[in-house]
Amino acid sequence: MADQDTLHRRGLLFILSSPSGAGKTTISRMLLERDDAVKLSVSVTTRPPRPNEQDGKDYYFVSDAEFDRMVDEDDFYEWAHVFGHRYGTPKGAIRKALKDGQDFLFDIDWQGTQQLKQKDDQDVVTVFILPPSIAELRRRLETRASDSAEVIDSRMERAKAEISHWAEYEYVVINNDLDACYAKVSEILAAERMRRQRQTGLIPFVRELME
Ligand code: 5GP
């Protein structure tokens, strides 16, 4: 008898985007804690490691020359300059793990989402999280840190710019209530795992059924 959960399947790249303050980081943390099949992708960086950081866990730490080589060989899904160093999402390890059925979570903005979709559209699933209202978003940004009104205003402007990209995503969830939002996000993930083309174990299984 077949147990569908043990049939082999291809992993997916699960992208969560939202303006800051809409709850994306909390939802990401809940997913990583509760779903063993989901991992964060480990980036490559030219930044030196901090004292508590481990190579291969926090980042893959590489030299400038090594990073150049990886760019030349098209080893990145995307890469960017951030605060004077370079950071990138490596393709090799992810491609291999996808084949083995590993899912990856990406907590990235709309630009990173576009780049990832261009490199590997078939494995990507995109979810955008919206705040329930602008007043609530402002309230969440205000309670988060003791920032001045100007800083909050500029965060609100950035949040609105991010929200303007909502229609580029396949799924959109309004975060009214954290548990309800998490439940919806995990239902999306569960349904996407069941897509026929991801269930690579079906071909041998059905062949056996037909014999
Ligand atoms: P940190 O050096 O503090 O670990 O990270 C600095 C910044 O680099 C963060 O804003 C983080 O989001 C960004 N970053 C980390 N990994 C990647 C990556 O693979 N690609 C891009 N584009 N940015 C990254």
C-alpha cells in the first residue's frame, strides 16, 4: 500500500515577501520551527565571519577571488552588494537538495523574488503577506522600536513601495491574526507540495499500479 507522504517529490523554493511590520519574519520562524522539510538557504558572503558564526551554517565565507569565480561561472541565483560586502544565493547546493525533496524558505523582497523567478520559475512559489490596514502597520512599526516620527514615516513609505508589488505574487495573505495567517501559509505550502510535477515518485508508483 502506498503512503503518499513517503513517495519521492521534488522540493520547492518558497518565497515569503511583505512590507516590514506585516509579520513575515514571525511567520517564517513558525514555519522553520514546525516544518522539518523546510530549511533556510545558506548564502555565500565575502564578509568576514563574526565570532559566533559558523562556516556552512550561518554563511559560506569566501574570498573576493572565490566570489568573482562564482559570479563568472553563474553559480548564483542572485547576488548583491550590501554594506561594502557581497552576498549571494548559491545555486549548486540548492539544486541538489531540491532533487532530494528539500524545501527552502526565502524571506526576501520583490527584487530578489524577480531574480529567483527568472533563474528557476518552475520550483518557485511566491506568497505576499499584507497588513490588515495602514493604521495597524504603523502601530506595529511604532511598537517595535523607539524611533522618531521621521524614521517611522520613512519606514511607512518604504512599506508602501513594497506593497505596490503585491500583484506580482501568486498568493496573497492578509495577516489579521498570526495563527490564522500561519495556517493559510502552511496550507499553500501543503497544496504546492502535491502538484503533480513535484511528485516525482508518482511515475514508478502508477507504473506498478498498472502492471
Ligand atoms: P549580515 O552581514 O548582517 O549578515 O547581512 C547583511 C545584509 O545582507 C542583510 O540585509 C541580509 O538580508 C543581506 N543578505 C544576506 N544574504 C543575502 C543574499 O544571499 N542575497 C542578498 N541579496 N542579500 C543578502
